[in-house]
Amino acid sequence: MATALPNLQEITLRHFLEFGHRFVDGEDPDESVAARTANETIHDINIITNFRKLRELHVVCPALSMNGRYPLLFNFPLLQKFTMFGCFNLKWDLSMLEGLPLLKELHCFNNTFLTGNINSLRVLKDTLEKVIIDLSPDVEGNFYDLADFPSLVKLELSLTSVSGDIRKIGEKDFLKLEHLALPDTVYGGREYEFHRISDVPEVMHSIHHLRKRVLGFAEGWTWSLSELSPDFYHFDNPRATDLDDVPFFVAMVQVGSRLGWRWENDASDQHCEMNWLDPEPEKESSDHEEYTLKLQAMQEKIDLYRGFQQPPTEAEYNRIQNLRGLF
């Protein structure tokens, strides 16, 4: 095949459609998987090493078809796009990517045995444009280690163990970035749990600043107050409903062209007043009327926490519930 197709530039490795077939085991295979597949027909994967002009390699849902470590997958000098999807028994480390010196796009989803520190990607600093590593909990490091990558336009590290601090991103960091997704292990990342109520405004302002150059950044994200916070408390009353949940969740809210954020309960049906990040639209502007109507509708829904910019203290909350007759 390598002789017939010497210039082949793209290969996709998938699980075998016919049951009972698999690739030869790699290095350090899972012995239990090897035992379960011992009687299956074995196919040689080494043939792909003959295609030295590959530009794209996709390893998609091999299930039990691949077992262990396969260094040969990481030795293509011209490869530009590499995908690993649902590789539950394929073992590899981010440091192995050094064998792909021209790599531009890395797409990794749901790889149980993917390990490593994203600092390993620095060997690809001058080429990487897209890095997507999702559902790979053993990937660690600080996302800020990629801040000076000159061509990086997309960075998604959802459901990894990557750390860092959103507040650290400066004007000269991630200069070409168009999309950024960060896990809750990053300070201010999606679903991050704050230690104190007073920590929230600074992070919201940092996110707002980033949104001016990373369109839609943090859209749909939520945050919350940690149950370990000294500001946290429970409301336990047999007569209470979901409406009585304390507003310990944070969400960004767009009202017309104006962006702000607020504290709300888990169901988002009771919330505090808005904390605005953008100025009010000028009265002469085309969107002022729309903004006014949406703002009025939103303010009419503020009930228990009218006048509160942040969650009430436990004493204030008990007073609110007392007035409602729950005590």
C-alpha cells in the first residue's frame, strides 16, 4: 500500500467493524485486556510508519483494538493535525508529541490513559494553532505556560487537571487567541468554587477584560461559593423549597448590549441585583430601548434579594425567611 500510495497524507484508525479483530499490542499493555482479546485476529499497525508524508492522523474510538503504548504514532515529521478520540486503552504522554515537529492542531477527547504536563507542548510553540484536550484528568500543568505561543487561536482544556489563574492573563498574552475554555482547577475557570464572596468581583472584571478580545469567552460558564468557605451556610427547613436555596451561584448576564454578573440560586429563579461591567447604553443609541425593556423585565423578577448585590449574611437570610413565615 505504501508503494501504491507514496504521497498519502491522511489516515484514520478506527475500531474494526468485524468483531474479533484488533491491532497488535503496544508496549506495556493492560494484561487483562490482552487476555480477553488473546484469541482475536491480530493486525500489524506498523504499516503506517511507511507513510512519511502524512499530514493528518486520526485515531478514533479504537475501543479494545489498541492496547498499550505505540511510539510509532508519534514519528511523522510532516504531520500537522493529530486526533485522539475515545482511546481507553491506548497509553501516551504529551511529551511524545515532540516527534511531530510541524504539528498545528491537537484534538484529544476522552483519553483515559493520556498523561503529562502541558508544558511539554512548548517544543511546538512556533507551530501550534489549536490545542483541544478534553476529558483527560491526568493532564496537568499551568495553562499560562502557553501564553506566548504566537499562532495559538484555540485553547480548550476542559475536564483536565490543568491549573493557573485567569487574573494573570495580560495584554501581551495569548495574542491571537479566539477561543479559550478552562477547567474548574484554574482560578476563575468554568465551575470554579470561590473561597470567599469578596474574591468574585476581581475575577469577573478579568473575564470582562478578556471578552473584549476573545469573543464569547466564558459564555455559559457558572461559578459558585465553595461549601468550605467561611461565608457559606445551609438553610435547613422542612418547609423550604428550591426557591429558598441561598444564592451562592454566580452567572454572567447580558441585558441588551450591556454585560454584568449576579449571584443567584442553583435553579436561577431567585437572584440578587446586577453587578454591571459595561456602562449603560447612551439614550440616543439604537439599542437603548431594547436594553431598557429587558432591564425592566429582569428587575421585576427580583424578589427575595432586592437591594442585595451579593448573598445575604446568614443573619440577613434568616430575617428574610422569617418575614416569609418559614421560621
